[in-house]
Amino acid sequence: MLRNARKEIGFIAVNYDSAEATAHLLDDLRLQDTTTSRLTVVVADTSRSAAPLASLRAGDRNEPEVRFLFMGDNPGYFGAAARALRTIWGQHVPDWIIVSNADVRLPQHDLMARIAELPAGGGVVAPRVLSGRTGLDQNPYLRRRPRPARIYCNRIIHRVPMLYWMLNAQYRLKRGLRGRWRRSRFGRNSIPPDKTSAIYAAHGSFLIFARAYFERGGNLDAGAFLYAEEIFVAETCRRLSLDVLYVPTLEVGHDEYVSTGNNPAVRHFLVEAADYCFREFFAKRPA
């Protein structure tokens, strides 16, 4: 009976030239308590070559079950996750599907057990995502739905290098001040107790999807290569009347990369994502 009661959890880790980070993540997953869950891990490898992960594929990683899918191309973050979902599970989606960056760490060894205990029937769960650079929680990504004007402005800001630099500088300053405030005596006293709350959007580095998200018509087919995942998932849940829940008792670490600054390739993907999000979800529709 206990075996039949175990929740099925699918974990999709998307790797792009991050073999070391992926190795650490797989080590964390091997330490997970899976007495109440059946965990299947899929490494969706979008790297330029399959060679860097060869030693991981050859290693003894049978607990949990680990599958490696070398994409042969780079379809993007959600593009790789969507392909892995279709390839491994098809129409038989597990109770929970986790889509994760490779540079995520799992300090809670009972994280999968906690996820297995979550009530079924919801949409998406957002854990506490602690930044390795700042120590701050990256969730909620957005508490409320942004105004269309904000999304429209993003289209302009990401196109102009100076505006993009100024926005990043403002963001880093604001984040630093927020960190000092939270670490202060006054900030600590103002933080409310940990509790589950409904939010608009979850941070894309670690997303926990309930099976109901897919059964109700949701998917991972975001229409941009990168950086549109949060809005895409939020708007999908909004369309399907599903909740996005912030559950801070679940915790992961995020060893996020150093800022990419004015990298033209990054700004290209940001522009593409802003255009897609505005066009698909925020532009006024004709009557």
C-alpha cells in the first residue's frame, strides 16, 4: 500500500554548459528523502557538446533514476523542459513536475517529501529561492500582475543600452538597500511569519507544477527563447483559474550567474521576451 501511495515527482534540470553545477545538483538529489515519493530526474542538456556530462552519465546514479537527454540544439530553457516532458512522460504526467535551472542547490534533504505532501489540484508552487549572491529571497517574483505600461516600457529599456544599464544599476542599489533593511533589527521585526500566500508570478529558476496545470490545458511552450517563463506561467494560470502559491517552507538555493551587463545577446533575448509578453498577454485586444 505504501508503495502505491508514493507520489510521482518528475524533476527536469536544464543544463547549458554547466556540468559542474549539474553534478552538484544531482548530488543534492541523491540525498533526498524519497520514502513518500518516486523521483525521476531528467537532465535536459542543451549544451554545444554532450562530452562535458559524459562522466555524470557514466556514474552510478541509479537512486534516484536519472535520465540524460542531449538535445543536439538549444531550444531555450522552457523549450528544453517541454521537450523532456513530452519525451519521458508523454501524456502520463506525474503528480508534480519540477523545472529547474542547473545552478540550483537543495539544502533541505526532505524537500521532495515536503512536495509530496502538498495538496493536489493547484497550479504552480513557488518555494523560497535564496540568491547565492545576495542571500535574499527571489520569490515572489511578482506579487501582483503588472500594468501593461510596465511591460511596454521593458520593450524600450532593453533596446537601449544606457537605459538597460541604468535599470540594472537601480535594481542592484534597491536590492542592496532591501538586504540591509531585512538584516537590521527593524527589518527583521517587520517580516511577517512564514505562510503560504497567493502571488502573480513565481521565479523561473525553480518551478513546481501540479499535474492539474497540464490536465487543465497548461503547457511549457513559451513563445520566447529565454526570460518570458515567469509571465508565461503566471498568465497560463490566470487563464486556467489556477493558483500560483508562494510556499516559503520549501527552500532552495540559487547560485545565480554574475550579471551579464550589456551583453548584446542577453539584451536580444530580453527584447524578444518583452515583445512576446506584451503582444500575447498585455496588448489591448480589439473589441
